[in-house]
Amino acid sequence: MKSKKIVKRILIIIIVLLIVLITMGVTDYRRTIHSFEKPIFAQVVNGADDGGSGLYVGIGYSVDIKGNFMPEDEFKAVTHAHFYVFGKEVHYVIRD
């Protein structure tokens, strides 16, 4: 009886963690691909000196962005974004 409760609790914890991780990935995807903003949850691994461009890595996904982030840039935003899930490119977008 106790082992069933333990297995059930572990399964619930795993499901909750998966939902949280998927939500983080979808949030970063929507910010970079649709809103042309920098990711929130992914961390910069290989960043450029312009304050925003570079490779951002999250759990199971990564985002490679280029953009206008320097103080002298009139319109600060992401201009190019590659979104990868488990190393496979899922989406690429260019802002005109």
C-alpha cells in the first residue's frame, strides 16, 4: 500500500516538473519568435559584446539570436532567431 503511494507521488512530481519545463520553453519560444524579445528562462552561453546577441540555452532547447541591443541602436530588438529543441532546428525567423 505504501509503495503505491510513493510511486504515485513520484509520478505526480515528474509530471509537474515536465509541465513547468514545457511552459518555460514555450514562453521563450513565443518571446523570441513572435515578439522578437530576448528569452527569459534560457541562460546566455556564448554572448556577443552588444548586450543581447548570442546563444541562449534552456533545458532541452536553445535559442541563437542576433539583434540590435547597443545603446546607439534606435530600435532595440531581436532581428534573427533560430530556435532549437534537442539540437534540431524548429523555427527560424527574420525581422524586417
